[in-house]
Amino acid sequence: TSLATVVAGCPLSSCLYNASGPLCTTAAELDAVGSSEAGAILSKSATLEKRQGNPSPRYFETTWGSINSMGLPNEGYRYYLDYAKRAATFNKPYFISVSGLGFEDNVAIIRALSGQEHVSAIELNLSCPNVPGKPQTGYDFEQSRVLLEMIFEHVTTPLGVKLPPYFDLPHFEMMAAVLRDFPIAFVTCINSIGNGLVIDTDQESVVIKPKSGFGGIGGDFIKPTALANVRKFYTLLDKDVAIIGCGGIKSGMDVFEHILCGASAVQVGTQLMREGVGCFARIAAELREIMGGKGYRDIDSFKGKLKTLE
Ligand SMILES: CC(C)(C)CCc1c(C(=O)O)[nH]c(=O)[nH]c1=O
């Protein structure tokens, strides 16, 4: 099931939409995405119950991007399920991101969401926490398999996974080997680069309160890693698995690069947080300009067609 199938009932009105996280936690924020040029609406990762998340400051913008350790603040999955009928009024797909605090929570949430009207797809956040002291699920290939086996016993709604960034080629192969065994609809690459550190040199301190200042990095510096992950999974997985690009997108050219690597659609995170939902119209217009200049009438004309040298 490719993304086209996923959103067949309600095609993406543009290949750009919001990344899970920024400006998608409340109905008002989701409405703003729905009313914008975004091609779809994606919720903040949902847990079983509402969460306040970590103490502030928990998000910080830099000139090149952002660092965050939000701690999964969200309204609880029922809120995002209830929102689905309102999402439908925007005539664009509505995706719910899920990040249960344990495998049982993930199964319970996905069983409740599966088959529900107006929920176009589920994005399972594999950066979801697992056993404390063990690597996050996305970095534990056996645990990822275990979770996906549990999930696919119960889910009928198209489901994709949000992956953390990988850096070592065998890790791409190991994760692809897991994903090939399940009927996933899409793979979103990448989540923020984990556990970075940003320093305020005047104060000689970290800039966010949780985790001694350690947090997920987004923005300009993560684009090369995001592009590599999009490209790798595009080449490793079956072509009917859509790859959604996320990471370092703030212009039409950034979108062009993600699509060249094989992305069928892209998500905007840090730039959405900085610019607001107006970023979708601006970036989409820039992409149209670039495509026109290069003589491309549609995305399939250049999707995945990145050349190597010789
Ligand atoms: C990091 C987790 C809290 C385990 C998951 C939620 C999440 C967060 C968050 O809510 O802190 N931030 C991210 O950049 N990516 C994520 O996937």
C-alpha cells in the first residue's frame, strides 16, 4: 500500500505537510494546519493519557535550527481521534502519530484508532521509549520487530513508521530487513537527531531544562542525514512503500532534494515552528518555481532520480 493508496480517498492537496511535534498538539493548532496550504494534517505523537510533558524551557531556536526535549506533551489519543471528524472538513488526509509509553500502550491506542472513519493513516513513532536504560525502540531492531508483530495483529488502517536517523550502513540494512516483513504503507525519515547539546555562552549554560540540556536536534544541520536516510530506505524498500522526507526542510529547494532522493511527500518541523503555517504556501510556491525552471510537470518526473557520479 503506497501513500497514494493511503490517501486515495482524500489525496494530498500538496506534497508538504507538518511534522509531528510543532504546532499540532491542540485543535486550534491542527485547524491552522488544516486551513493552510499543507497537504495533510498530522497530530502530535499521542500517548494513552494526556501528558504535560517536560518542564520548560524545553524548546530552543538557534540560527540554524532547534533543540527540544518536550517529553511527549499531548492531549491523549482520544482527543486526536475525536478531532478526526473536524479534520475531515479540511478535505485533506488526517494522520495520527502514536508514541505509547510502552508496547502495550501502543497496541491499545492503535487498536482503538484502527478502522476509525476520517483517520487516513497512523504514524507509529519508533523513537517511542522502551525499557529505561535500553536503546530507543528504533535503535533496537529485535524490539522493533516485536512491536510491529504486536501492532499488525490488530491494525487495518494504513500504518507507517517514523524512524530515528541511522548513521551506520549495516543499521539501514537491519531496519529494512525488519520493515520488509510488514505491510507498512510509508516510512518517515527522520526524527530529530537525538541528544544534541546547545550552549548559551553568555550564561555558560545549556538552553533547555530537561535531561541536563540534551535534546533532539532539528534544522539545517540535519538535512544531509535526513537526505541519506530517505535515499537509503528508498533504495532498500519496495517501491510501494512511500518514503516521507523530514529534516532540514525550509525551502522549495530542500523539498526538491528530498524528492530527488525518493520522497513521495515531505514534512516540515523546525521551519514550521519558526515561520508558522504560512511556510507551506511559500515552500510549495518555491518548489513549483524550481520544477517549472527544470521543465518538470510533476513529482514523478524526478522522484528518486538522484544521479551518482559515473
Ligand atoms: C523523544 C520522545 C519523548 C521519546 C518521543 C517524542 C519526541 C519528542 C518529544 O516529545 O520530546 N521530540 C522529538 O524531537 N521527537 C520525538 O519523537
